Amino acid sequence: MIILLLFPVLVLGDIELQNSSSSWIANHSMTNSTTFENNGQTELQNSVSSNITFKDGERFQDQEHFHVFHDCNENLLELYSNITCWGSFHHKMEYINMEHWCNWDKVIRPYSELTKCMEFCSGYLGCYYPNQVVQDFFIKIHSHYFQACPVKEAMFPDAPSDVVLTLTLIPVGLIPILIFLVVWNNKGMD
């Protein structure tokens, strides 16, 4: 079933790739090897620099507007993520007992594979990662599997103030006594 769904994308993706590479070759005839290498390096630098997003940049949060993935088919991404990623994750989570769903050591491998699957689907369909569809998908996963998990670890209660005060004053009170004994002992030796 999955192969039938992926087949049109694979075929159309290959046709688009072949058309773009053949048009690039037709438009950029090689006069000599140095010109070709310089043009190739320039195009590579331009394409790489336009795809880089830095945290320090002012537009870091608006990366979806400036990313090179302009032809993202979000409906297809949602369909593929539900079929491939959700199905695989659900199948693996069935083998983990429900009481262990909150145990990160037991869930980390399927969850990591789910993340990699979502990254692959996003990249394959020309979508940046993460995006709103991926975020909604993970919210759906968390609300289904991890809703009963505690948000924070159990906090230890504070110690009684009498114990804290006693354990603080004993070393603070001993320091001047030890200093006096060291000074008095050194005066006696002279």
C-alpha cells in the first residue's frame, strides 16, 4: 500500500529532477573547464548561502518565508506522515506495555525513529522541518500516547528550617574557633 502511494511521488520527483538538470546543462554550456568550475562554485555558494538560517539573524523565526523549499505539499505531507510514520510508531508502541509509555528509556528508540521519519517525509516532499504540519502531528502523538505522563520529576520537599539553621551555624561557628587555635598554637612556638 505504501509503495503505491510513494510511486507517483518517486516518478514525478525523478521527472522533475531530470528536467531541471537537463535544462541546466542546456543553459550552461561548458566553454572551458575553468569557467565551468567557477560558475559551479558560484552557484553552489549562492544556493548554500540562501539556505542557511542563523540563530543570530533577526528573521530566524520567519524561516518558512525564506527557505528554499517553496513547493511544500502540506496535504501530502500529512497523508504520508499519518500512513508511514504514525503506522510504524503505533506498531512499535503496541509492543511496549502501556505502563511503560512514560519511561523514556523504553520509548526513546521508537520516538527517535518517528522523528527521523518525519524529517525524511518533510525533506522528500519539499517542506522545511519542522513546520506546522509536523508540529500538529507531534501534538497528536503526545496527546494520544504521553498524555498521562507527569510533566516534571517529583520535587523533594525543603528541609525543615531548624535543621538547615543548625547545619549552617555549626561550620560557621567552628571556623573562628579553629582560626584562634591555629594562631594561638603558632604564638606558642615562637
